[in-house]
Amino acid sequence: MTMKKTMKSLLGAGLFALAMSLMPAKADNLVADLSENIIAITSNFAGKKLVLFGAIDRSATSLTEDPDVDGLRDIIVVIRGPNRPVMVRRKERVAGIWVNTQNIEFDGVPGYYFVAASRAFEDVAPPAVYRRLQIRPRNLRMNPKNLLLEVDQLQAYREAIIRNKQKADLFFEEPGGVKFLDKTLFRATVKIPANVPVGRYKTEVYLLRDGEVIGIQSKALSINKTGIERSIYEFAYDSPFAYGLLAVLFALVAGGIGSLLFRER
């Protein structure tokens, strides 16, 4: 009788161990946030630096010290928005003069794009992962409107958009921009330039292990004008015709006052 009970116990323990081994391993938890979620733009706004900070709550199945067993963790931070159409103009030399020969409008172009990784991008993940998630400017799906282009032509126009955005300090790529403070805590500094467009932004933090995404967290970021700047901006956006008339009227009045002052002298 005792032998039977022992065999049943061993069999039960074996089945339990097998069931546990077949269960998926508990995933790491990712927690991240920004130092500010709302940025107010005033007349003296000269840019800003935000701090993104976070932590990895590692599961009980991933606490070894050996990266060959545990897997190497990486973090990628992406902040993008708002999407707007962008006109790209191609210039050619005609009769000794540079003129615009072709204008192409692209949809889905972020007004601002920031991406940082804990290591060199090539070391963090394969190119297929970046293409699938639209990570890095070269992988953004910027499509031309009402125009069919060859692949090489389309790529040339996309590269022109990226170059212009980078020159305007609106597109950033920072390999190694995410710093691990220890095995679980990390932080990144995000540059917000003075010419950043207003609107709603999306912050995405990716946790990767051995080049595969195992966790994602999203946060909202809002950048808006405040005070008189916001009133003028909303009026210009909602009533462009009336705003244009007032601007012309103001210029005429200012010019007339200036001419009277100079005439008196």
C-alpha cells in the first residue's frame, strides 16, 4: 500500500513538473514614463529636454547572471507626431537657372521623430524588426499622393524629407541614448526643439530580448501653445481667410503710421 502511494506521489510530481515546463514563461514587465506629459509653448519657448525613465520588472524565470541563458535585454524609445503632409520640390538647372521641376506631396510624415536605443541599432535588433514597427526614419511609411514613382525615385524623395527634417532638428537618431542605471533601471534624455510642431504625440518604449520585442508600453505627450500665442494660432487655423485679411490690414496701418512719422521728420 505504501509503495502504491509513493508511486502515485512520484507520478503526480512528474506530471506537475511536465505541465509547468510546458507553460509559457512569465514575461518581463515594463514600466516607463516621461518627466512631463504636457508641454506649454509660450512666446519665449526655446526648446526643452524631457527625461524618460523606466524599469524592467524581471520575471522569476529570468534572474540568472549569464546572458547566454537569460538573454540580453535592450530598450528602444520612440516619440513621434503629429503626422502631416509634406511637399517635396525637385530642382533642376534649366537655361542656367535652378527651378522647381516637380512637386510631390507625401502623407504620413511625422512633424517630429525621436528614436534612441540602449546600444547601436544594428546590435539591438535585425532590420526586419525596425521595418515592421516603423522604427528609425528610414522605415517610416511616407507615401506620395496621387503619383506613381519608381522605387529608386521614391527612396530619393524620402531621403530628402529625412535630410530636411534632420537639418531642422526635428528628426533624431541616438544609438546608445538609453542608459541603464543598473540591471533594471534605465533613462533617456529627449530633445524638444523650439520649432517643434504643436499637437498630440505618441511615446513608445520597446523592451527587447535577443533582438525580439517582448514588451511595449505607450504614453501620450501633448505639446500646445498657451496664452495669446494659442489664441492667434487657433484663429489662424480656424479662420485662415479672416486672419489673412487682418494681417494685410495690420500691415497697411503699420506702414501708414510709419510713413507719417518719417514725413514729419
